[in-house]
Amino acid sequence: MAQHYDLIVIGSGPAGRRAAVQAAKLKKSVLVIERGRRVGGVCVHTGTIPSKTLRETVLNLSGWRERGFYGRAHRNKADITAEDLRRRLHITLDHEVEVLEHQFARNNVTWVSGDARFLGPNAIEVIADRGDVRHFHGDRIILAVGTSPYRPSQIPFDGESVVDADEVLELRRLPRSLAVIGASVIGIEYATIFSALDVKVTVIEPGPSLLGFVDRELVDEFIHDLRDRGVSLRFNSKAVSVEKIGPASCLVQLEDQRQIFADMVLFAAGRVGATGSLNLAATGLVADDRGRLTVDKATFRTSVPHIYAVGDVIGFPSLASTSMEQGRIAACHAFGAQAHAPPEFFPYGIYSVPEISTIGMTEEQVREKRVPYETGIARFRETSRGHIMGLNSGFMKMIFDLNTRRLLGVHIVGEGATELIHIGQAVLNLGGGLDYFVENTFNYPTLAEAYKIAALDAFNRMPALERPAVHDLQEIAALAVARINRASNG
């Protein structure tokens, strides 16, 4: 007989676990079904957490952050092996799983391991590794199954010389050279991580550039940095075949007849929703050609009223941070609880070397909307903290509305970008602008000083204007708070 739950969540990644805990806090009975043997999903085991752990390990062992002082040949460990990288990775993953299991336990969330498939709109069958079969019934269901790497049949994946973005974490050796097919976020992150290990890296991308959603000036700076340290970028180049020509050598044939030889090939040209084994037909749902599901972006409800989908399986932005909020919002809507709408602007972080983070409109988008604007630039080497850290690169770009002085976007490339962006996020979402950055004091010395430097750069090129007219309640509230703060500060 099928066990009954108020909510069944398929997948225990960021979206699934947040949805499960939120529903449990609403006093609902919750079951989480996880395909893997341990909870955490792709985020914990093959995605966000391991890739960022790998990045931090590489930066520490390679001495990357000290090379501005001691030169490009500097290393904290002379001979870095794949085992060095895996050791820290396993410690981190064990901790993450332990925290998540404890979170489920204290919130009375039940979880089972196995492959889930629908038998009907509310009926789910779970097949465990040992072949045991269990049946469950859920009043409401949230799909948080995530994605898996796109693996075209013509690519000879073997887990050693030709790998996808999941397999790269289990390497038994470090290559001397690496060809990365696809300048996706994941591809660029791994390309720059291996480059920090002094691996010769070639990036192959059929498009004219990389990271098309990022401000172009930021991308240009990033590309300059990559080429300066020896990364080869092959834009407008399509890989037509990959061939293993030895135990540790591969040949990538490009459409323009060029050939790329490398010890290892990483195929990182996209991901697909992990919906293929769910038997969605039993529910009436249909995934697109990349396995993704369409939802109402306000509630995350699918075309089947009691089924919701959240996280990477619904497509862009495919971030752990936004997936968590999607899971929480979906669980609230599923049970009629009040849920705040997701913010209009959220930060996008790319954990490359160096980091990239962005929020709000790019300069290209501002121009397209024909908004009068001014930009301000601050280079990290202009800050005292940048000198202390030995930073030779990295910069912040801020965009302001010329008429209202409101902040429109913040774009950062360099050390600590994914942390620094949150100051801009707060000001942007609260409707603030240039005056905040010009009039406020930042800790000294910090990289956050770049906000004031960039704001003053924009201010010095703006025409002298009176304080902008107040047009709505949000602006009135912001100005009132500013006056209160000034008064309280004497």
C-alpha cells in the first residue's frame, strides 16, 4: 500500500531541500526522494560545492593569490596532484551532507534513496539500488531534479581523457594540457581553475565571445586577463570531432580544419534537465528538447495544478541561490501560505579565476532601453587593500541613471567579486543611488572602497544637478530614511 504525504519533493539539491523544510515548517508531512545514496543532489556532489571547493584548493596550493608579490612561478606546494585536490573535496562534501541530514531530521523531513517515476499524477514508484520497490502518494509534488551534463553520442567520453563537468571532479591525474569545449559558465570556471595550476588551456567556443549575458566591458577585461596568462581562446570555432590518439592524448578537430591537441578534453557545452526517467507522461507534463519544464514564474506551478518545478530543471538562471528561493516560494504557494515575490534583481556569481559577479542592467541593456546614463569605474589596484593583496587586475563598474541618479547595475571582475556584489544588490533593490555611495563611509582599507571610487568617478562626469524630483512612495521613503539617518548622526 502506498504511503501518503502532504508533499513529495523529488530531488534534494538547493531547491528541493528548501522546499521540503519550508513545507515542514508549515506542519506538513514531507517526503524527499533522492536518486543518489546521500542527500544534497548535484549541488553538493558534482556541482556548486565541489567545484568551488576545487577552486579554493587550487588557489591555496598553487599560491595564486600571492603571485602578485612573488611572481608567476610562485607555488605554495611544488608538486600538486589530483589526490591533493580530492582530499579537501571529500572533507567538505562529508560536512555538507552531515549538515543537510541534520536539517532534515530536526524538521521531521523523511527522505529515501532511489529512482523515482510517476505511475499517475499523484502516485510515485521508487526503485532502490538493491531493487526494492516502494510506492508513495503525494497531495502535492515539487520537482527539483536538477540537470545532468549534455553528452552527445559522437563524443567518446571515457571518464579519464574525455570527461564531462561531473567526471572532472574524479580525475586520477592532472593533465599538462586541457581543451575545454564550450565557453559556458561551467566551462569557463574549470578552464580558469586548471589555468591557475599552470595547465595549458584552450577554450573552444562556436560563438563570437563568452558569457553573453555579462556586461561587455567586463568580459573584455576578463578575456584580456585570460590571454595574458596564456589561455588560448578559439571563438567562432565549432568542434566537429574528438579522437583519443593515445593513452593520454586527444585530438579535437575544428570545423575550420584547425586541430587542437591536448592531454585531456572537457566537454562543457550545456546541460539537460534530469527528467528522462520520471515518466512525465503519466502526469500529463511534457519536457522540452533539453528536458526542462515550463512553469508560472510567480508560483512555479506547472500546467498540472498540484505539481511544481523549481531549480535548474526550469532553466535560467540555474543558480543555487535562486533555486533555494524558488523552492521556498513554491512550497508556500502549494499550501496557500504567504510568499514574497522573488526580487527583480539578483546577483549572478561566476566562480572563475578571477571571479565575476553582476547585478542589474548591463550597459548594453541600458542603451537598448535608451536610458540616459553615466558609468563609474574603480580598479582594485587603486585601493589600498588591493595593494596590500598584490592585486594587479580586477575592476568594478557602476551604472547610474543620469536624471534620477539611481543605481542601474553593478558589474565586478576580480578577487572577492561574489562577496562585494551584495552591497550593490542592497542599494539596487532598495531603490538607492549615487548619493549613498558618495556620502557614506566604507571601512579602510577594503576592496569595498571601490564602490566609493566608482561612484565619485561617475559623479565627476555628471552635470551639476539638483536632487532629483520625487515621483513615487518608494523614493519618498528612501529620502525620509536618509534624513532620519543624518539627524541621528548629528
